[in-house]
Amino acid sequence: SIEGRLLLTKKPDPKNAAATARWLVSQNSWGVLNTISSDLGGAPFGNVVSFSDGLPNKGRGIPYFYLTALDPTARDALKDDRASFTISEYPIGTCGKIDPENPTCAKITLTGKLKLVDKNSKEAEFAKSALFSKHAEMKDWPEDHSFQFFKLEIENIFLIDWFGGPKPLTLDQYLHTSLNGFTSIS
């Protein structure tokens, strides 16, 4: 437990970039989702959003979102699906008293395409289960807002978790690192 928050697994060794990246995504519940703004003439637009990559300790690494087109983020993605999603270790509470920009406080930016999930698919069932297990209040959000499930189809990964610049990490390395390899905190 860190500052009252129950961690499912402890932070991996910074030498294991793939494990650190997956841990960072699995332990977080929100980040900043950036789209290409149709309202601002193509300027980038960042928005704080909640997300989940799966049930606790069973994440798949792909972030899912519950968004409405009443918000610019979903509207932007439906017109131009290019997006990036940034997550920091700082809100988890494991950085101690160091500055969030300190390279030892991990941060990741996943870049790719923000895609609408087919509402009649098994993937939509997965997204619903993943999001509602981590963000229970979502299930009670207004139906007339037409919230839909989106996912980030990751194309590029930018990870900083120590001094020396970003860690080289391929999508294949990221997606094929299991959370099961992490040490559980009792």
C-alpha cells in the first residue's frame, strides 16, 4: 500500500523496460489523451481521461476509454484517429518526494490510433468489464450522453524510467510481457 492506495504489484527493475511499461499502464487509472483538434484547426488537444487495460492484475496493455462525442476528444478521434496517451508513475505514489519530471519517476507516452470499439463485439464486453471494474461509477453515467468504448491501437512507445533518455521498446516486447512475471505485494 502506498499512501492508502493498494498496489497489485511492485515496480519492476528499470532495466526491464517492457515490464516497467506494462506495470505503469496496469497500475494507473487516468492519464492525458491527446488528439488532433478539429475545433482548433488541427492543433493538439490534451484531455484528462480515465482508462483501463483490463481486470486487476490481468491487463493486456491496450488502454480502453469510455468517451462521449459531447467531449472534443471523442469527436476529434472520429474525424482524425491519430492520438497519444501519456501516463505518469507519480499519481501511483511510488515516486516518493521527487519531482514528477525526475527521470526515475517513470512516464510513458503511447502513440497510435484512437479507435471506436464495435459495440456488439467481444472486445466491447472486455472493455466494459475492464473499465467498470476500475471505474465503477461509469456504469451510472447518463445514457443520453451516448458514451462509447474506444481503444488506443498502439504504434509507438516512449518510456522514461531512469536517467539516460528513453528506453528502446518495441510494440511486440510491450505486448508480450506478462503481468504474471511481476512480484505481488502481500
